[in-house]
Amino acid sequence: KSYRDVNSIRLFLQEHDPDVICIQEARIKAKCNNPKAKVGSKDRRDRTKPSDSELTQEIKNSLQVFSEYVTFWSLADGRKAGTATFVHKRLFNGEENVQVARSVSEAIDSTQEVKRAQREGRFQFIQFKDFDLVNTYVPNCGWTKEQKLVRQEWDEDMKLLLSKRKEKTSKPLIWTGDLNVAHTSFDSTNEHFFRNEWDRDSKRHSSKESYNLAIPPEDRGIPGFS
């Protein structure tokens, strides 16, 4: 967001020299031949590349920090979600041919339908010679039954992927990213805040009390504290 941020990244790379850097909430639109395409439209997109209009000179200059890395994008229709994985060139041993799946369904079976949450650039599965890498920005449970179902379907898909993968290989797996989960209250940034929030933005409920009466506890999601 600023030169100071870029300089901090540059210093981090110099000090730690990481092999892989995984980013969530890239918030860059996927490339689309229709510059007027709306979010959710049927316009064909290349989710492996940012839209030309998104690559301002400032962003291009910032990405120069990663000049020693190969960049893998998985991007959404609009400026939401999205992931990026920066892999140091030394991992390729002179070859840049690695297998990359950008949806859970593609990683399981390329013929499967790609679900909505997976079209938001929330997943990358990169297969290297000696290990596999999963970079995820997991959808939160939201406030509604519909959004909670999206998360439940995601979790089921991930379980299936891990099960299928275990049948095929014994290579180590690194799974990282923003998993949108808090195992205990200690893992939440602000448990009191999240537990007392409710679906006020949709205007479908006049108060927290009416929300609690309308939505059964098992259907209530808590963004940030799933």
C-alpha cells in the first residue's frame, strides 16, 4: 500500500530468504476480455493472470520485489478474496513446469463442477517433486444458513481431497493460508466482539433478538470465529 510496506517486504526477503510466500486476499481482478464484465457474469476469465487494468505502475513496481520468484495467481471476478503464491526460482532446478490446481474440485478431478467459493480464487494446490503445497483463503461461515452451507461444502471438499491424495502419494503436504477458524478462544483476535455480532448489514432482521429468533443456533455463522 505504500513504499514503506514494499521496503519492509524487501528487508524481510533479504533477512529470511524464503522458498515460498503465500498470500491471501490478493484483491486483484482476474483477467477478462470484457472490460465491462460484472462480478458473477458468464464472461470467460483467466484466473491465473491479473486484469491489465489492475496492474498499475505502482503495483508493477511493488511486484519487482519478487523478481527472484515465479508467481502463481488464483483470482476472483472482483477485488475480493484471491490468492498468490510466490515460489523461489531455485526450487525449480531450472524448470518451471509444476502442476497447479486452482480449485479443490480441479485438484480432485478436473471434470468436476467448480463451485462458487472456488471461483473466488481461494485455493491453490501446487505439486513439487518432493512435496505438495496448499494455499487457501477459506470462506468464513457468514451470518446465514446459505453462507454456512458454502463453508460446509468447502470443508467436505477438502476432506475428500486429502483422502484422495493420501491414496495416491506419501509426499509431505504443507497446508497454509487463512483458514478462517479459531480452535480455541485464544486463537481469536477478539472473541467477545465476534460472538456478539449478528447479521445487521443485510437489513433482514430488525435486531439481534429477532435474528436469534429467526436463525437456529446450528445455522448461525460467526465470521472471524468459525
